[in-house]
Amino acid sequence: MAVKSTPVSQNLAFNTHVDHVAKEFNFLISEFGYAISKNEFVGREFWIVYSKELIDIEILFEIGGLPFVTLRNNKLHHDEANYIDNGDSIEEFSQRAQQIKNSRYERREKQDTDLSDDYSLYGRDEHIEYLKEAARTVRENIELKRGNLGMRD
């Protein structure tokens, strides 16, 4: 039996992600002077990173899930082995972003059928809504210097 495989460049989820990250996070470049420092696949994960000085806004996406958006202050110490992190997840500051992820996980757990149409039926809207909320939260964190963005060594 042959496995049907769609090239990633033709994948609806991937294209939605790339298009909406560019649309929703453009303010980082136009208003705050960030630049894209990473725009590539690392294994199965697609990374887009906006950087300015020692601050990184990391947007990680793996087809089949919702993105992970992290605000990272590289001025601060980072040691995964000792659970010292210099990044803040968007969900730490946005109850709405956490609700979007939770409702997606709950809905998908209840489905005991084929999930192949899930993205086109529900997932795309969740993906777009999550990116909008993440961008809004990133903007707030930058403007208010919340979380690790406001901390100094």
C-alpha cells in the first residue's frame, strides 16, 4: 500500500502558518526593528525567529499541532538540565491562547474517527486565531516589558 504524501509547500497547514505569521508578526519588523534570524526546518519543526539585540521571538510549528510562541531574553542564563529558562511562553500571559490550545486538544481527544479533515474543518481557524492572539500578546509584552523581557542580568 502506497502512502499518500503531500509536499510541504502544498500543505494547507504549512501555508496557513507561513502566511499568517508574516501577516500577524510583521509589526516586529516595521515597528520594533526586529529581523528574521531563522526561517527553516529543524527536523519536523518549522522555526521562524525574529531577533533584535539579545531578544528572540521564536515561533515553532509542527504540522498537526498549533504553534509554540516563546519570547526569549538571551541576556539571562539558560540551562535546560537545571530547569533554568530564559523564555516565556505566550500561554503564560494570555488566557485566550491557552484556551485555544486546550479546546483543540479536548476536541481532538473526543474524536475517535479519522482526523484527516480536522484541519480544514476546525484546525485552520484555530491556527489563525492562535497566531492573532500570540501576536497581540507579543506586542503587549514588548511594550510593557513583561516577563523575561523586562529582566536584566
